[in-house]
Amino acid sequence: MYEKNSKKADIARALAGLGACQALHATILKDIKEKQSKKLIKEKLKIALDCFGKSLKMYEKCCRYSSEIPIILQNIGHAHLALENYKSAYKYCIEALQKEKDLKIDGSHSTAIIMFNIAVSCRELNKDAEALRFSKDGYLILKELLKNHPDTVTSLYQVAVIHHEQGMHIDAIEYYKKAFWMEEELPDNFHSLERMNIRRNMIVAFERAIKRGFTYLTDDMKEWKATFSELVRKELIFLCS
């Protein structure tokens, strides 16, 4: 495409697509969790960042009002997250969010994803207030757009975890409960990846709250433990049948 002197927008789109493929490949390798894949993951992510960077520059020159720009900025931020470059991830995700506002396309599913990633980077950068704000805002968008959905559960779980990490265990328990009940309403084979984490971390939040003096929660915790044990038993029976 370069040699044929194609339109810059076409080249930019192709570069963005190539970057997305490299980033996706890195994600697949990460899920495999093989030690030898760590180096390859970094290589893939660096190639992705190079492609995204070139694509972004072209879009900004030839069509700076393209709706593709916030997507590319978000992809750059996500790649930096995967590389644990949290300051850069925060920077690019904030830019992506602002670009969506400028283009009047905020409030979408992609906006919620950007906010989720900002909250992730804020957790690592000790920006507690921002982490909580962006996680809540992202959840509210998904709740409005998707209702009960695995992505909504994941976002709600993030809100619970951030409360948990910041020592607000009572609030964390309530958000874990909301995430749990939303999970239970989802159809089979359509659950979030956080299904078991919700149960485990809710009990941890109960235990920490009780240690801090909220002993009235003891009976409630016992009931939830019994509920989770029964659910695990039923799930094992289902898997073995």
C-alpha cells in the first residue's frame, strides 16, 4: 500500500488492523501462560504499539475527526497496560476519553472500556479517588447499555475490588453481592471470568470487616459461605453428569 501511494486513511486503517492483530496474539499467548511466551508477548506488544503510533499520526494528519482515533488511543493505552507501563496507559486512555467527548461519541460501550482501563492504571498509580470514580462511571454506562451482561458483571466486580483495596469493606461486600446476583441471572455458558473471584473475595471482605469490629456481619458471612459451598457442590454434580 505504501508503494502504490494509496490514500493515507487506508494505510492508517491497515496499520491499526495489523496492530490489533499483534495485540490479540499477545493476549492469546498470555492466556496460554507458558514461560517461553513472555518474550514473544513483549515483542508482539511493541510491534502493536509501533503500528498504532504510525496509524495515529496518519489519522491526525488526514482525518483528525475520525472516530477511529479514540479507538487507536485506547488500544495504545491497553498495550501499555499489558506491558505494565501504567503512566503511559493512563495518559493514552485519558486522551481516548477526551477524544470521544470531542467527537460526541462518549457514553458508549467503548467509553466504559476506556474507563475500566483508566481505573486499572489508577490502581497501580495510587490514584485512589480516580480509580473509584472511573470504575463506577464505567459500570453505570454498561448497566444502562447492556443490563445484565458478563461485561457489566466484570465492571461491577472492579468497583467492588477497588472499595475492597481501599479498606471500604462494607461497600465492597454490597458490590460483591450485586455482582454475584447479576452473575446468577445470566444464562448458562454466558458467565463472566470473575464468577469464582466474586465468591472468594466477598468472603475475604467479610472477614476483614469483622476483624475491624463489624461483628454483626458474622451470621451473614456464614450464610454466604453455606450458599457458595452448595453452589460449588451443584456445579460439580453438573460437570460430572
